[in-house]
Amino acid sequence: MRRYLPLLLVCLLAAGTAAAASVRSAWWWLAAGPLLASAVLGCRDLLQRGRPVLRNHPLVGRLRYPAEREGARPGGGTAREPFDGGRETYEYLVPSLRPVEPAGEPPVVRVGGPTCSQPYDMALLNVSAMSFGALSSRAVLALNRGAALGRFAQDTGEGGLSEHHLRGGGDLVWEIGTGYFGCRGEDGGFDAREFADKAALPEVKCVSLKLSQGAAPGSGAVLPGVKVSAEIARERKVAVGETVVSPALHRMFSTPRELVLFVARLRELAGGKPTGFKLCVGSRQEFLAVCAAMVAEGVTPDFVVVDGSEGGTGAGPAASAGRLGMPLTEGLITVHNALVGVGLRDRVRIGASGGVATGRDIVTRLAQGADYTNAARAMMRAVGCVGALRCHTGACPAGVATQDPLRARALHVADSARRVLRYQRETVRDAVAIMAAMGVREPAGLTPGLLVRRTRSGAVRSYAELYEWLAPGELLAGPPQSWQADWKAADPDSFG
Ligand SMILES: Cc1cc2nc3c(=O)[nH]c(=O)nc-3n(C[C@H](O)[C@H](O)[C@H](O)COP(=O)(O)O)c2cc1C
């Protein structure tokens, strides 16, 4: 309640000086006038619903969080221009002298390999994994309603499948992390029956097994105790107020072969819904070991989501953020090539996350090998986040990343859902317009040759030239020298 004190003080002072002006001397109006105006402004802040920060911090929010305004650019910061002066390196997408008409309907990507019986049409931009726990119930619901309005998908994050994910009617990718929240047995392991029951819900369109995320690869996710409310504790079967640290490792598998077999089991339990995994790639050999297991078992995930080391987290500034794991460009190109090399790329869709915020980002990632993209922080911005970087304290001024019901109340679900819808729709529209200007009708037409980088040496090269691109099945037929050592060391029975 301390955050309402400044307004209370202003109201009291306004009343006091106004009384003095009418009883003692008209000179008091010099003080009473501005104070009364401020009091009116503060009350308006408190009652309006478009700007959650001002509801939570009337008057003061105007000074402390000027970044919050309707339509603030998701992704934050100033627009990244490809040719801003003085930069030594830059990238650009290649326009065509034969542009085409932009597609009328936004393109979708069919996710579902040969053993998937309920394929899903994924939008080009979706809500990346963010748990109820990291986000408030209202933020989760607003994202879900936005997804329902715009027909795109929301990833639940590893915190489980809460009622707030199910109330808005949006399509869900249900994420299972090492804590198995939402399908967690009494011993903390995986509960197959609970998983099957929930996976059967019509809102659940896909299942994603989280191996790692870019902000903290190699360590389990953390939910600070201050955000573990009674509801979160119930959802996750943990103690109220105690920090939840998910294990770094999955219990259900310890080798690449066991991993792909577990994915197959999840898909079966989920009634044939598309099932895949998310990771931030560490070493090429490790991912090749997973590909070798796919080949050996004849089992493929329906999708792989590649998260770049530039990814974010709801637990606040992570010590390892950006230091461990491949940045998205590297990870994406590695995963794409590995799947092409083992001849399985046509069965597995690739999602990309890590800094995706604009239409240009989407087109860039598609040209580098992705089929679709996910955004977390840009979606948070659309919901109302002002980048206060207080996610881990539970004191989010915008009501987005908090479990304090009073703070969360400031977030108006219907307004935020509309902002999410608008953001996703305009961003995809932008991507489609860029593709049209490049002469490309379908996302599949985006190739590495259409993305060009000027390197520090001054050389201008397309991605087709800068990176090595394998031919379908090339690793099986005879890998090029640069891949030989990693492919030889890739063991389906050991991560290495
Ligand atoms: C608030 C917040 C919570 C997150 N929670 C999860 C999670 O539960 N599971 C997961 O796989 N990734 C999680 N992430 C990572 C994002 O899904 C995404 O992979 C990463 O932030 C990169 O995308 P971005 O640059 O669009 O934020 C979270 C990120 C944020 C910002």
C-alpha cells in the first residue's frame, strides 16, 4: 500500500491548502491550485485502466516509468536500423526487382511428423514459454485471450497448465520441464496418467519437453520464494513462499536414445498430438548425438525449438545469461543442418526464440533455417511490461511479473489481450510485407542466400556463403570434413 502514499499526501495537502485559501488568505490558492490539479491527475491515474503502472503508482509512475505508453514498441529500445551510421558490420535482407503481392492470409506452418495424428498449424509468431508463477494470472490470461483472438499459440512455460491458461480459449503448447509441474508425481517424477489426462484437453495442441533455455542452459529454472503464492504452491505441489529450483537434469532419460523414446512416449500419451523439445544448443556433437538416436530408433520429434543464449528469464538477471550456449543464429543453423544432414529435416519443424520482436526478425530467422518463431519479452511488453527488471522481486509495477494480487489487479485483461493481438498481427503482417518485397510468397522460399552480412573485414557475403549448408542425408552418405569428427563422436547412447 506504500505506493499510494504520495497520492494520499498530495490529496491531504490539497485539501489543507484549499481550506486555508478559503478561511485565511487567497494567497494560499498559489499552493492549492497545483496541488488540487495533481490530486485530480493522481485520482485519474488510479481509476484509468489503460496503463497498469499508473494504477499501481499514481502520479509517481509518470516520473519513474515514462516508458509505459500505449503502443510502446515491443522488444524495447530504439528500432534497429540495418544501416545505422558508423557500424562496421550490418545485415540486410535482399529485396527483389520482382516483388510479389503480400499473401492475404498470414501463412501458417503445419507441425506434425509421420507418427503425429493431430497435426497443428502454427503461426509464424507465437507466445514463447513463460510460466504462471513468473507471470501473474492476469498476464497469462491476457496472453491466452490474445492468442485466441489472433489464432496463434501460447506456450505454458514449465510451471504447469493452470486454469488461467485454459480460460481464454487460446491454443496451448504445454511445456514439461525437469520439475514435471502439472504432471508431477508424489516423488517429484513424471506422472503418466496425469499427463495423459491433461494432454487430452482440446486447448492443448502440442507438447514441448524443455531440455534447456538460453538464459540458463545447464541449470534448472528458479522461481523466487516471494512469487510462490498459495495458488502457485498448489499448482506445482511445493511449499508456499519457498524458492523453487527445478533440477538441472531430467529424471526420465539420461541418453539421447532415451530422450527420443521419451518424446515418442509423450506423443503416444498425448493421443498423437505434436510433441517436440526445446533447447539452447551447447555443442554440435551433443545435438548430433540426438540426431543419431533419431536415426537409430526411427523416431523423430515433431518440432525442435531452438532458444538462443540471448534469451530471457522470469527469475531476473541470471548470472549465465548470454555466456553459456550458442546464440540463436549459431544454434539455429546447427540444428537445421544437423537435421538436413541426417535426412530428417522434412519431418521436424524448427521454432526459433531469442530476441525475436519485429517482422524483420521473423524473416531473418526463417532465412536462417527456422519454420516459425516465438517471442517472450516482446509479448510481455505487449501485455504491459515496462522493463522495470524487477521480475525476480515480485514487485512488478505493471502487474505482469508478480503474484501480488493488488499489483496484478492493475492489469486490465481485455485491453492487454487486444494489445497482444495487435502486436502479433502487425508483426506478422510486417514479415509478410518484407517477404513480398523480397519476391517470396511462402516462408519456405526464404533461403540463406537472401540474408547478407557485411563482415568486419569489409567483405559482403550472403549466409549461403558464410555458413556451410549440408545436403539432405549428407551426414549418412559421407559427411564433409568439417563435420566428420563431431558426427563420428555422436553416440546415441551418450550425450558425450
Ligand atoms: C518471464 C519469463 C519466463 C520464462 N519462463 C520460461 C519457461 O518457463 N520455460 C522456458 O522454456 N523458457 C522460459 N523463458 C524463456 C523464453 O521462453 C524464451 O525462450 C527466451 O526468453 C527468449 O525469447 P525472448 O528473447 O523473446 O524473450 C522465460 C522468459 C521470460 C522472460
